[in-house]
Amino acid sequence: MERLTEQAYWNSVNSGTGGPSATRIIEKTSLPHRIGRAIFGENWVLTWRSFGEFDFWQRILPRFVRNSPGQTVIEVGSAPGMHLVEFRERFGHDPYGIEYTPSGVASNRRTFVEHGLDPDHIMEGDFFSDAFQQPHQNEYDVVLSRGFIEHFTDMEKVIQSHVHILKPGGLLIVNIPNLNGLNRWMVKRFVPELLPIHNLTIMNLPVYRKLFEHPDLEQLYCAYQGGLYLTMGAADETRVPPLILMLLRRSQMILNFLQLGTGPLNTRWTSPNLLYIGRKR
């Protein structure tokens, strides 16, 4: 399996000393935040995590995922674990994670302990190895993969490994960052070291959709996701001039207002993510 990143990179990221992520959370501001909350209520508050996360958790997943206590969800590359915590809180699934770095495992287990979840549900190992794949065949009701597959080149094996551990009838949920258009320009300008560690060729909707043309998968959803997004390249704020950062945040605030009313405008050139949801036949 050819990887575009080294284990040392993820060890440093998960221990808090590594490079920036391709996405960031928009900060709250006082007056605009209060106005937004007065008009839109809790929905406005949630968009401040990032509009893409609000769109993912509040608008898209409830269309496909039922509240099903007793079912299981595993996240591939799960550190620091907050996706699994949220999945548990929203849908009741018993959460598991697989991490191949010691720092990622430690980070995820700390998160689970803090939220009253079983830290032993976080496994350390190589997701693609037979040692992991064989014991977990057809085991999980949901396989969640966020920002993982774009760090590899052998897409056939990557997708097959996800499908292999998914129960028949279970859901596969995979999203990746979209480093095209405005996002590509921003990342190249401010955090260029992110580009070589991503498989940019799959960040095109027709190509991305084709990755999941698997005999055992039925497509339920596949699209650009997250709406208009201006701050992809602001992952490391120290590299963005303060005036530009301020303008980006204020502009994003206006876009969030608009998208709450109209729904997200998703395009190849602006959306932060591509998202696939499918069911195993």
C-alpha cells in the first residue's frame, strides 16, 4: 500500500506538534454571533463549528442514518475521536476506532474516557493488514472515514478494505477535502506542504464517484459538500495576514447567513469536501 504520508507525520499531528489540517473551525465573534443566534436560533450556533460540519451532521446524515442504539460504527483513522463521540450522541451507535500511530491511539482513548466511552474500543494497527481485516470482516453497521483515503494512491484496495469490514446492509460514509479552485489557491498560498500529501486526482466529483463503483455498494449520496467556504487555507493562522483573515471570516459569516436560508451552494471551485454515502448490498 503506497502512502502519501509517513507514520511520523501523523504521530506529530496527533501529539499536537504537527502540520496544520486542511480545515479549521470558524471562530465566534460577539455581536454578529448574537445577531445570528437571535435570527436563526441553535442552527446558527452550530454553523460556527464550520458550515460544512453543520451541513454534514444536521442536514445530510439524518437522511440516511437512523437512531439505532446497539448498532456499531467504526471510524478509520479516528483520532482524536470527536467524530465518534458525536456519532454516538446523535445516533446511539456503539463507537470503535482504528489508528496506526501511538499518539493517535492515546489521543482518541483520552477523548473516549472524557466522554464515558470504552477506551478499549480504539484499536492500534494497520487498517489494511490481514491482521486487522480478517477478524473484522462484515462486523460494523457503519464505516466512517473522514479525511483518510486521500492520503493513498491504490484506491481499489482502499475502498475494498472499507467494504470488507462493513456488514451487509450497513452504511459506508466517506468524505475527503476538496483542494480545487479557491481552496487549492488558498492552500498553495498559505500551507503548500499540504498538497503533496494528498491524492489530488480523486478530488473531482466524476472521479470520486467512480471510486465507489463496487459490486457490493449501492450509492445513496455523492456530491460536493459543505457549501461556499473561504478559509480552507487559513488552517495555520500565523501565515495569513491579519487583515485577510478578518475579511475571510466576516465574508464567511455572511455566507453562513445566506446558506442557512437557501441551503448550501456546492461547486467544485468552492466547497470544502466531497462526500459519499453508500449501502453494502
